[in-house]
Amino acid sequence: MSSPVVAVHGIWNRRRAAPEAAAVALASKWSLSLAAGYRAAGLTTAPPSVAGTYYAHLLNDGAQGAVPDLDRLTPDEQRWAWSWIEALGAPDEAAQGPVTYPLRQGLDWVARRHRRSAEIVGRLMSAFLREVYVYMTRPGVRERCRDIVMEAIVGSGARIVVAHSLGSVVTYEALCANPGHDVDLLVTVGSPLALPGVVFEGLVPEPRDGRGARPAGVARWVNIADPGDLVAVPARLGDRFPVDRHDEAHLGAVDFHTLDGYLSCGLTAAAIAPYA
């Protein structure tokens, strides 16, 4: 019997259902995406089952519910937004911060540079910043999110974990906090773990000498990022973390930051198949 895969969601996954039902619904959807990834990779074996996780309800203070609005970001969130814009490569004249220019000027630069609509970029930025802010500034929420991920991994018996977006941060910290639990394969997709000024410096455990630790129980770590993914910045985690392999995916304009897009990618399936 193949090992199941635990998939950990990122931003924009708030559901009206109870947490247990939401996890099951997400797992069902992700199973279809992983099957598509197996086909894309030319694999003839059946894909492993997918066990879902769900923690978005813990971030529900406006972070994942209502339509996000850049104008409602807190001062701390605005500072994080400018750090993000600078990490995306904004030139000096576009990255002077909210004192000199309104935040939307930096957002417009990002939208033009990456050929996305300003509305989509704004929604992505505000949703991500709010969810990350809640996670990283509320110790009780942070601990419970990590517990949910570990409960899914341990309860399912999975030896493979695919963690997306903010979920890669939650999973990384959960595995670091449980060094006695072994995982054969960790696949981070669309990960912001190395995002300076927003995520990297606030990780637990704290990075040392500009490098993040490797979760002790992880045997192999693969990172996959679309170069157009605005959350996976910088895309190559190997510059900051001891990953074993980095792959560059090309998901297209629609799925550039969705877990379904990454699971449907043949690169993700190819990484998973030898361990399933």
C-alpha cells in the first residue's frame, strides 16, 4: 500500500464548513489535481491518496473572509508590504515606502513588472500579509496551526508532505518543533520561507548567520516555484535553506500561486512518485 500524502494549504482557503469537513473537501479536490500531475509526468502508477489539513479558520479575523483591501492594512502590514515589494526587485524610485509614495504605487509597479492586473496583485498581497501577520504575531494561533499540521501527518501515517504558500511556513515550523518525527519527503511549493522583512527573520527556530535550519526529521527536501509566483520570493530556497533540490515550474497566468496548480504540475508528481 502506498504512503499517503499530506497536503497543507496556503492563503485563500477559508471555508464555511466545519474544519474537519473542510479538510476532507480540500483533500478530495487536491487528489484530482495530483492525478493530473501524474498524467502530466507520464507516470502510469496510481497516485497516492491525499490527506488534507485545514487551519484557515484560526486566521479568521478578516484575514481570510472578506475581500481584502490594501487601504485597511495596519502600519506593520504596510511595512511588510514594502519589504515584499523591494524583494520583488522594485527600483529605488518605486520602493521609497509609504512616507514618500502611497503603497499602491509600489503595487502598480509589481503589476506592470509581472504582467498581472493590479486588482489581482492587490488581493494577493493584502490576503497574504494579513494571514501571515495573524500567524506570526499570535503565539496561540501559531501553535495551534502547527499542531493541526502535525496531527494530520501523524494521524495519517504519511511519509510525504506537500506544503504550499503560508502552509510551507506552518509545516516547516511544525517539523522543526518535532525533530523526533521522520518524514521521507518534504515538498515546498510557492513558498515564502525566505521572504525578507516579512517571514524569514521571524521564523522559529530563528535563522542563524542568514541561514535557516533544516527540520531534523526530513530525509529529503524538494522546493518547487513558478518564477512568476509573487509569493515565492526569492524562489530559490537553497540560498537560505539546506534544500536538496530546487525545480522551476511554469504554471501559467491563472495558477501561478495555487496548490492545485502545483499539484497538477509534473514536477511535483515526479518528486513524490519514488516515495509513494
